[in-house]
Amino acid sequence: MSIKVIGAGFGRTGTLSLKSALERLGFEPCYHMVEVMERPGHSYAWLRTAHSGKVDWSVFDGYQSVVDWPAVRYWRDLIERYPSAKVILTLRDPESWHKSVSDTIYTRITSLLPADAPDSDLHHRAMTTKVVLMDTFGGRFLDKAHAIDVFARHNAAVRESVDPSRLLVFHVKDGWEPLCRFLDRPVPDEPFPRVNDTAEFLSRFAEEVQPS
């Protein structure tokens, strides 16, 4: 099995909704940060990748699609590794995107870990800190103008680098039609997935940090 669809959009641009949609359309399973969280060894693999610059391709074994961080950090490697894969660039209003990341991903990455946190949690925190906060935003995510500039330059680079016939620039609010047309799949007779908004993210995070 090989990757057939690559999501090139940053986290908090509808990547979990896109994951659900791709799986509904038959491109399952779809690799996303939630997959990393459920497989502790993957956090360590991505941490090694972040330090070496060499992607451990074994993490994608059995997957047909990939979206979100940490993989999106290596989107150029992905599109070269899987030249027949289609590429989807999810977009969102930059101001809304920055606020969403600030309220969710940034809050999670910078929260205190318990003193007795297992190694898997420590590896995941080290990986997300390096891949997202340091390598993507240069440790300056809270500098809003800088973060939005990184976001804009990333989106521009994807548009400029990927052949238009291979690329869909996509807003999840547009629903099934453009996605299905691009992937040559019939439109499902059900609403487009709308998951992991800020409230849902924070609710799940609160549950995860509750003492057992």
C-alpha cells in the first residue's frame, strides 16, 4: 500500500475533518497527529526525523493518505516520495487560523507535563515542540505577524511547487463537491465531516490531563 493523497495544509486548517472525509472516500487509513498520539513509537520516530532531516518512511506503512503535523513539515519529501499522490492544500483565514492554533495546539504543547509523565509523553512533547514550534515557526509562534507570514509563505510554496493538475486548494467549508471531483469519487449522501473545532479540542485535552 502506498500514499495516494497528501495533505499539505498546516494543522488547524480542517485537517481532522479532511482525514475523516478521505477515509469516508476510501483513502483509509489516513495518517494524522492523532495517529502519532495513539502509537508512542511514532513520536520517537518523528523526533529522530526532526533531528536528522531523514523521514522514517515506515511510519506510513499501511496508510493510504496523510494530513497534518508532523508529516506536513516534510511535505516536499512526501510529494517527491509519492509522485503519483494527489496533494490537497487546506486553507483558512490567517487571523482565524492563528487564534485557533494559539487556543489549541500551542496551549497543549506548552502546558506542564506531570513529573511522572511516561517516556512516550516526553517524546511526544519534545517532538511537537521541535517540529511545530521550533522548526516551523522558529520559536516565535506568539509573534502573530511572524506566524502568519510563515503560514502564508508555506501556502505559497505549495502552490508554486506542485503541478496544478495534482493540487487541490481546499476550504473544508466547501464540502464534498470539490474534493470528490478532484479525487474522482462520488459525493456521499451525508454531511461533510466537521470535527475538532476549538471547543472539542479543548474538551478532549481537559479529559486527557485529568488525574487518574
